[in-house]
Amino acid sequence: MALDAPHARPSGPPGADGSPFEGDEVLPCGRLFSEVWERARDAGADPHTASCPYCREAVEGLAALTEATRALCATEDASALRALTERVMDVVRAEVRLGRLLPLADPERDLRIAESAAARVLREAADTVPGARAAACRLRPEGEGADVRVTLTLAAALDRPLPDRVHQVRRSVLHSARHDLGLAVTAVDITVTGVLEPEQPPESGPVTGGGA
């Protein structure tokens, strides 16, 4: 997606002269928010952006910003437009950093939790399983209610059958989602993307004999 908003593109590098990229954010995938902005403006396709959910969400927010600024360009002067752009960019950055808001399984109260906060808790739950280390965690609403589907990638050691360890990780994540967060998780999809070295038992110290 190419973004082209008149007067909204800085002439220098991100962050220069108080540009909208001052206080740049680093997305969970490792890319700078400003880098996503610049790549989205180019006409050529970017394979990373096409496959990365974090970059796609950032681009969607930037596209909305572009449409808003384009509509105002005809009537707003440059200083007013710049102030508006900076305010909207603050909102977009906050949404990208927090992710979507997910409903909790509480029929009496309308409670929600940011995806980034929930993902951090579930990654920590996966890490409690020996020989497993979570890499990325995504949560998406499923259906019209409060149901949520979790997608998790992790690295695992191969000192025991992999299906057993994955099953243990899934149980830990489901337990944490239900009891720690109050999320109604319908499924936990797990993909193993790396191999860990098996944890070594602590070495015992030298045995000292009694003196005669």
C-alpha cells in the first residue's frame, strides 16, 4: 500500500526538525514505526510488511491518517495540519503499541485487556514449561462473543518427545488465560520454530572425604 499525504511527509530523516517520527516506536517485529511509514509510501511490495501482522496493523493506522490529512489539506493551513498530524500519530502509536483490546469472559461487566499485555502474560506461562521458550504470541477474537484464539511460536528442546512438551505448553497457556486473565480461549495454536539445548542438571561439587 502506497501512502501519499501532501504536507505530511518530512523532508529529512525521521525525527528531524520535530517531524511526526520524533519519539519513534520499535514494533514487536523489530522494525521502527518510521521505517514502516516510509516503506508503505513506496509503490513496490514489501514481503515483510505483507506477512507481518504488526506492520500491517501499523500501515492500516497510517492509511487512516493519510485519508484524514488529505481531506483537510484543502482547508487547513500548514501549521494547523502539522498539529493535527502529530496528535493523530500519537493515537496511532499508542494503538500499535497496545494492540487490539480483547473482551474478558465476564458476562456482567464490560472488561477488556490490551493484546500486548495479555500476550506477555501468556508468553511467561509458556516459559514456565522446562525446555520451552516462547517467541511470539498473538490473540485474535473469534466469533461475535468474548472467545479468543491464541497463536504461539516457540523454541523447544528435544530431550523428550516434542508433542508432549507442546501439550504441556498448551495446558499452561490455557490455565493462565483462564485463571490469571479471565480470557475465554477456544484454542492455542503452537508452532515450533527453533530448537533449544536441553537444560543441563547442576553439577555436583567434589566429594570430600573425612580426615583420618
